[in-house]
Amino acid sequence: FAPISEISSVIGQQAEVINGQVVSGGYYHGLGVQPVLGRAITTEDDKPGAAPVVVLSHQYWQERFAANPAVIGQSLKLNQQSFTIIGVTPPAFIGTLQVGFRPAVTIPIASDPLLRGENSRLGTAKKPGSWWLDVMGRLKPGVTHEQARASLNGAFQAAALEVMSPPRRADEPAVLDPKDYPNLMAESGSHGMLDMRRYHAPTIYALFIVVALVLLIACANVANLLLARATSRSAEITVRLAVGAGRWRLMRQLLTESVLLATLGGVAGVIFALWGNSALVALTDKDTGLIPNNVDLNVNWRVLAFTLLVSMLTGVLFGLAPAWRATKVDLATSLKQSRRTTGAISRLSKGLIVAQVALSLLILVGAGVFLRTLQNLQRVNLGFNQENLLVFKLQPAQAGYQDERLVQFYQQLFARLDALPGVRAATFGHVALLAHDNYSSGILLPGEDVNAPRRSTMRQMARENYFATLEIPLLRGRSFTAQDDAHAPQVAIVSQAFAHRFFPNDEVLGKQITFRGENRMVEIVGVVADARYETQRKEIPPLLYTPWQQEGALIGTMKFTLRTTGEPTALAATVRKVVRDLDSNLPMTEISSQTARSQATLGRERLSARLLSFFGGVALLLAAIGLAGVLAYSVSQRTNEIGIRMALGAQTANVLRLVLGQGLKLVLLGLVVGAAIGYGLKRSLASQSFARGTWQARMAEQLYGVSVTDPLTVAAVAFLLILVALLACWIPARRATKVDPMIALRCD
């Protein structure tokens, strides 16, 4: 089976673009999937010359056919070809491809040439060894993936090399390098063949680590609360021990209270998660694909069980130390001891506060560097002016337009678009800007033959006003003109990166470039500034532009760009009508402003920055509450001491310094510990060599223009923590200054 994106579907007078897949005749039988209506594709349907049939997804059947059971036997027009509807899949079946890719229609592999025409991957013009099909099978009982791979790989290589060994093109060597031998990769197909978790692994693991750190901060807070409560009950515990209560019995009681508190927190967390699911979706930008619409984010029994387990474990682990300390008393000393206490903060409480500050520093620095990364990416020079640009995509070739008819269609469309009020200029290209789009070709430089080292360049087919519309500067030479058509000499314009890469010490104008495998030579007539076509992160590759009328069949799918005088999306409906008036069977897709498209490429970075900032804020709040709580308890226990100091002449400023200094010492120590941990982690990770493609390696690649220990970020976070700590300490410090010395001295 294999995916097919962007199929033109026509139902009645409504045209749209849908996703689909081609499958073998045994696909549904092998997966054990039974259609809810009609029948599945069989091996008889997957034979050359068989009648074209299609199976609909349950969602597509409901949305476009109103769940009409009479749809079986009807005709559905796909890419201007008629297919007979034979079945509808169950609602729960979403295919075996990438999560988020839900095929609306499924056809047999044998029908691929009918659907895709010259672009069919079954066509004889396609080179052998172009791998495009995914294969899924059921293992025999007891057979592992590695055993299956080892068993199948030999047969696979033998069959593959049989078609790959001859030259695939006239300009390629006849002998295949052993390092280019294909290998069969066997892995679990339970999550689909293209698992999205690999792509999102860096973000997922980073969030998991951050959530774990926030949990530790919360647990440290609760542990301090339990310590304070146990200290206030020290007299009660001493008496109970004195009258014969066992220590383990008292510890069990204290641990029960701790577990109950943690469980209540877990319940509150589940309630928050129910709301947080919709909030998480709201944090993601539309059309970024970060959270596919068929991913289940609902809280299920697994989430509830995990939450209950974690709550109970944290209740036991972080309640153990306070319970142990509270019951570890010397009865003789404790019974004689006055109820009055100095209120000194215990070492354990101090350690917990220091730990909270240190962990908060790590989380906030992580959030800070991700925010800096997002800011750096948003400031990257794109090489063109993206303001007031409306972009969309048309695929006239799928509607049957070819050759001269295709050229005439484009000319008629541009005549209407250029005449629209609010449109300053209209142009198009084969590759979209900042859309993870790419089209590359192998080239030969002047004087090179087919045995020369392989060189490749990104390639773009463009209209004559392309550079002026996008405001890409022409550095030297000339731009394209309307006279650069199929009958004119073959010309090209190259980017600055192309000139620097292939002609670093020579003038590029006038040079002739040959496209490998096309027996075609073009002359370079101009040089333009670099523009970004893939992402803001990637280094700009060399790029070669050619006039659209000299590209033949390659212009069957084009990406349009309109420079508008106002808000681009306000013209979307008008542009749709223009296209529909020319051909109602031609759907227009991917319509948006160029600014929105550019922002969509940073969707993962934006989501990571938002989530890390949110959890950083939670960590900061918890640390502030913990510090304020410990100091407030300390002040309440030191009422007598503070009263005596004030009776002996201490001023309000002295008391403020006493309490604030106590809190700031803990915060500063926490900052030092956190910085040391962060530096140690950086050194440790730097000494590791992670394999390319692992989540650790991809996580290290997430930052852009900033290091994980960026001094400016660390300093800003440290200042923020100190500022928040001062605010947290101010309330108990002010309370301490309000102590009446006479009342304090009368207290027992």
C-alpha cells in the first residue's frame, strides 16, 4: 500500500482535493477489516485491465454522501476518471499510514496509472529501484522482527538488485556501489508505517522531563507542608509515644495523611487534564499537523490508572521523610522541653526549598532558550517580502489540461487575476515558499561529462514577474520576460548560493548548465538574492530558476502568489470564484496568506515554547508558594524571638532584613545548585555521541542561535527568581514587623 495525496474529486458540481491510498488486493483481508457496506477490494480488482473500483472511508461517506447506503454501485470521478464505489470501511478504521493521514478513498494498485497518468509510479518511464510501496504482513507465532528481517532481506536484495544493477539512466554508471544496496527494514506496524512519534519525540521527551521536574517541585512543597504540620504536632506525637503508641503505627498514620493528600491532588489533576486537552489543542496553530484530528486525547482508564499510581507513590515517597523525622524523638528531652521554640528552619526544609529553586531554574532556563529559539527563527531573513501575499495551489493537469491547452488556461487565469481590484501582481512557481517544498535536479557544469561527481540544485519554474512580485532582488543580469517561451533559447536565473557554490571564483553569467538525464542545456542570464523555500532553520541551498513556458509537463501543478493592496485573505473568496468560473471541476487548495504559512512552519517551536513557558510559570509559582509558606511558618514560630528583638530596640528594617535575608540565602543557594546541575548536564550531554535520528540528537537540534546555557537567558531567569522570591518573602517579612513586643513577651 502507498499514500496518494491531492486527488481531485468531483461530486455533482462540487470539486475538492482529498487524500487516498492504493492497496493490493489482499489488503483488507490481511488486516481482517470487513466493510460496513458493500465489499472490499480483492485480488481480482488488483489486476491490469480490471474495472476501476474504489472503497470509501466511513467519514468521507458520511460527509459527502450523507451516509446513503444506495451509494454502492454509483460512480465517483477521481482525477477526471470514473471509479465504481464498491464499499465503505468501518468508522474505527483509519488506515495503516501516518497518524493524521486519513485516506478518503482507496483504490487497487493496478489502477494507479489510471488515476495518476504519466506520473504513475507503475509507469515504465519511472526508474527501477524507486521504492514507494509499504508492505505489511503478520508474523508467525514466535518469530521476532529481527528474525523476519534477516530472513526476508536476502530475497529482497536479490530481487531489488536484479532491476537496479543495469543503468537507470544513460548518464549513470552500470555498477551499483555496495553501500547503495537496498535493505529491508522490519518494524512493528501496530502504530502505522510512518509513526509520528519519531518526529515529535524531542518535544514529547522534553515535556515529559519538564512535567517530572514540576512534579518534584510540587512534591517538595507538600513535603515541607507535612514537615511543618508534623512539627506543630510534636507535642502530641511525643505524648502518644510516651503512653505506648508504636513508632511505626504513628508513621503509618502520617503516611496515610500524605497519600490521601497526594490522591486528592491526583484527582484535581485529572479534572484539570479534562480541561487541559481542549486548551492544548487551542495552543496549537491550525493546519500545522501537530495534533492530528484523529488522535484521541481523551482521558481513559490507562491515564486514570497511571495518575492513581503516581499519586500514591509520590504520597509515600515524599511523606516518608517527614513521618520519619516527626517520630524520631527523645522522649526524656522532649517531655522536659518548653513548648516555646526558636522557629529555626530545619535542614530538611531548607534542602527542599533549595531543591525547588534549583529545579525551577532548570525549567525556566529551558523555557527561556526555547523562547529565544522561536524569536531567532522569526527574525530570520526570508529573502522576500511576505507581507500582503495570498498563496494557493492549482493542479490543472489532474483536470485534463495538457500542452497548449494548459498554457492557455494559465494565461486566461492571469488575465483575470491581474484585473482584480486589490491585486497588485499575480505570479506562480512550481515550488512554494516556506512550505517544506523541494524539487531538485542533478546538473553538469561546463566541461563536465556524465562521470563527473554528482551535483544537484534546487529548482524552481517561475513566471516572468516572479522576482518583482515577491520582491526578491535581482543582483545582476536580467530577469525573465514573456519572450522566454518554449520557442526561445533555454535560459535560467540562479541564486547567490548557486553562484557561490559552483562558481566561487568565476563569473556565472553566460555559463551553460546541463540537467542530468534530460539532455537539456540552459544558459544563466541572471543572479538573484537567496530566498528560503524549505524552513527558517535549514541552510539555503543553491537554487536555479527556469521560465515556466520552457518546462512542459512540469507545470501541471503550480503554486500561485498574489501581491495584494490590503489583507490577503479578504480576496480568497473572489479568487475562488475566478477559478470556478474558468473551470468548476478544478479545486483550489492550500489557500492562505504567506505570513500564516511562514508561521505554520514554526508550529512545533511555538507549541514547545508555550508549553515550557506554562510549566515554567507553574514551577515558579510553586517555588514562591513553598518559600513563602516556610518563612511564614518560621515567623509564626519566632514570634517570641522577634518580640524580644523589637523590645530591645530592633527597628522594622532590621526585622525585614532578618526575614528577607533568610529567604534570599536559600534562593541564592538554590540558584547556585541549579546552575551547577545545568552546567554538569551540558558537559555530560556534550561528551555523549548520540546516533543521528535518535530523540536525544533531535532534541539537541531543536535550539537555534542559542545554547542551552545561554548566559543572557540564565541571568534573566536568575533575576526573575530573585524578584519573585523577594515578593514571596515580603508577606511573611511584613507580618513579622507587625509583631507587638508586649503581646509576644506574654506568649507562652
